[in-house]
Amino acid sequence: MSDAQHEHHSFIRTPKQLVIAVAGFFLVIVIGIILLVIFATNKPLGGAGSESQSAQAIAARVRPVAEEGFAFKDVNAPKVLQSGQAVYNAVCVACHGTGAAGAPKAGDAGAWAARIAQGYDTLVQHAVQGIRAMPPKGGNADLDNIEVARAVAYMANQAGAKFKEPEAPAPAQANAAAQSAAAAPAAAAAVPAPAPATPAATPGTPPAAGALATPAIAGNSEAGKTLFNSTCAACHGAGIAGAPKVGDKAAWAPRIAQGTNTLYEHALKGFQGKTGMMPPKGGSTAPDADVKAAVDYMVAAAK
């Protein structure tokens, strides 16, 4: 074979072909860059003919970052009534889940049979108003009567009843109730103002003819004793639901050591302990001063 057959053949043989090849290479690169730029900027830019200046778009841009992911509750919105199961889990389970204070346990058909026989309306009345060691509304005065009724249906149905949970009132009924509530302050304002208080008499001087007896001052020992007898005695008189019995110095000693303010707070706001629970104000609607007086009364009896 000749040496010509072993030569390396190249497509570029002249300077002119080299220039064309280099120019073509750069042209391909430039076209690629242009195509990439077009692809990257294909999204329409804000300006005339776009929605970038609409009220919705502007509001979305200026919306505070802190609002992202948070839902704000409208305090003026109507109350959303809880289901019977939700009320049971939040309030009733403390006693009806353990049988504390003689409460029939949820699901115990034997304990509920006699109560179911009384009828749904009677059970709801007892739950709303309270009965024996059961405080009104289970100690949660913020519950709506319908929520309490739903909890009653839920627990009774666990024991074999076929009660239907009540529905929320119709809007017309709710509006009528709201109007009645709004009219109450106006009616109260129309009541004549009470007569000026009679000046306190000098000690040892009998009251003037026709004068009314001075009512017990809220917070004194008499008010505390009265509230104890009407409300607190249900648990503190017999030691139900872990409540320290009145006069039991050993049971009251560690509680008294916590301080008066702590005892007041537990009595006013309620307390969940290891052996039982204390509903706020014992399930009553008594003034704070009377509740504190009842605490003072029981503490004094344990000293």
C-alpha cells in the first residue's frame, strides 16, 4: 500500500473551510443562548394588559407574612355547638369515665338502665340543673344547654338508649333569643332606681321603723357557711371524688400549706387532681367573694 492510503483525512483542508467551521460553531452557541433566554423569560411580565395591578394581586403581595398559615377566629361569629362526644371527652369523662362520686360510667348498661327509664327530658334536666354530686352542666357553665343534652344522649346511647342528639336551633329562633337578650338591659334600665341606702346605725341602736335588715356581706363567714351547705357539702361533706372532708385536719394540712391564694384559685377556676376533680366554683354561679368565704370556712374547720 502507498503512504497516501494511511493519511488522516480531514474535512478542513483550507483556511477558508476553517473560518467557516469556527463561525458556524459560534453561531450554534449564540442560537442556543437565545433559545435558553426565551425559554426562561417565557412567563408574561407584569405591566399593561396583565392582572398584576388588580386589587387581588396587590392584596396578595402586601399581605403580611405573619398571616400565612394562621386562621383568625371571628369573635362575633355564632357559637359552634360541640357534639355529644366532644363534650363528654372534655367535661363528663372526669366522673362518668371513672364512676367517681357515684356517676354512672359510660357504657355501663346496668347503671344507666334506671336512669334511661326516667326519660330523656328528665336526664337532660338533671344534667343542666345538677343533681346530688352532679354540678350543673358538669361544672362548665359555658356549655350551651344543647351541648349538655347532646352529651346526655351520647352517654345514654352507649348504654343501650336510642336517644337522638338535638339539632342546633333554627336561625329564626336564634335571632329571637338574641333580640330577647338585647331587650333585657333596656327593661332593666326602665326599673326605677333603688332608694338611697340608709346610713349605718350606731352600734347598739335599734334599726329605725320600716328599715330593712342588712343582708349578709359577700365574703363573710356566714356567706361561706351558706354556700358550703348548699353546694360544697355534696363532695366535701362525704369526701366524694377525692374532695377533702370538712374538718379532716390531715387531709387539709397539705392543701393549707399551699397558701390561701392557691386554694382560692383552685376553688374559682377548678382543679384536676390524681384522685378526682373540682369543677369551677363547685359547679355553682356564686360570686367569687362567696366562694372564697366557703374556702375560709372549710380551712377554719380544719385548723
